[in-house]
Amino acid sequence: MAARLCARHLPPVWLCRRAAQGQGRHYRAALCAELKHPLITEEVASRPVGPQEVRVDVHFCGINFADILVCRGQYQEKPPLPFIPGIEFSGAVLETGTDVSTVKKGDRVIGVSNFNAMAEECITDQKTLWRIPENVSLQDAAVLPVSYGTAILALEHRARAQPGETVLVTAAAGATGLAVIDVATNVLRAKINDAFHHVMQRKSTGKVLLSLK
């Protein structure tokens, strides 16, 4: 069941700004400082964007199974400690690099990152950002990249599902299972077992959201 995890529910651990950090911009982030331990909230220094990069004011960040695994040291990628989890997010563009042409300041976007999205801002390559249609909220958009990206990859590129074919979903309670049902029935026009039809009426994506706003 989807829920919103607000910053006030995170452990209120803060680092004092040191003189060595200068007067540069800082932002709050959920930090994994030790594997298999709760995340802590700290202030981290902002860095300049590269020519192809975009700085996003993060409004929502999806919490995925990969985030749980990486914070336990069980994921295939093992970023050095400390690191900021989070691989999908939604927000508004704050700044663009000199060679960015796909988005502009103020655009509402969704994106994927390499474990640095559970923060008030995130820098990512322009190729991993997409503008959000006006009729889609930032909250709903935040959970689309990973679950729906996985569903589309599995159904279109791997299974090559065709209209009228039957798709078996063995785990439809989570975000990816719900996305598979949605894509299979509403995009690819495939069939699913009648037992799963009620799931399409649910508004929940089965994804937990993190908001630091």
C-alpha cells in the first residue's frame, strides 16, 4: 500500500556546517552512512552541473526494492559509503548545463539517477529526464520510471507480447506487478486472468514515496 514518508519521520541527525565548506549552497539528503542501519538526514554541499547535466529541485522520490538492497550491501552496485539512495524522482528543473537542450529551467520532470535522488535536489544527465504532462501530478509521476520502465522492457522487448495474447502476472501486489498489468491491458491490448481485473481499480501504485519538502 502506498504511503508518503515525510522528512519529519526520518531520524533528525544533522551535521553542522564547517568553515572548510565555505559559503556554498547546501541541501538536505537522506544519507546511508552505514550499511544495514537507518538512514540519517544531513546537509551536503551542492556541486556545479556539467555541460550535459541538469539540477532538479526534487519533490518526490520513489523507494524501490533496489534502494533497500543497496542500503544493505546486497545490490549488484555497491557505492562507497556514505551515499544517497534513490533512483527515481520528480521535481522541477533548477539549472541546466551549457549543452542541455531537452529541458529548461522551470520544467516539471521525472528522472532516474544513480542512487542520489533521496535529497532536496539531484543532478543527473539530460538523457535520463522526461517532461511531465500537465495533467499528471508530481506525486504520481515520481513512481513511473522504474516500475513502468521495467514493465515495458519485460513485455515489449523481452516477451514481445502481442495484442490478444495472455500475460501471466504472478505477483501483482507491488508497483512492478501493477505496472505490468496496466501496460499489458491498456497499451499492448493483451489479456490477463480475470482474477487480476480488480487490481486495475486500485489507485495505489504500491510504491512508497519519500518527500523532503
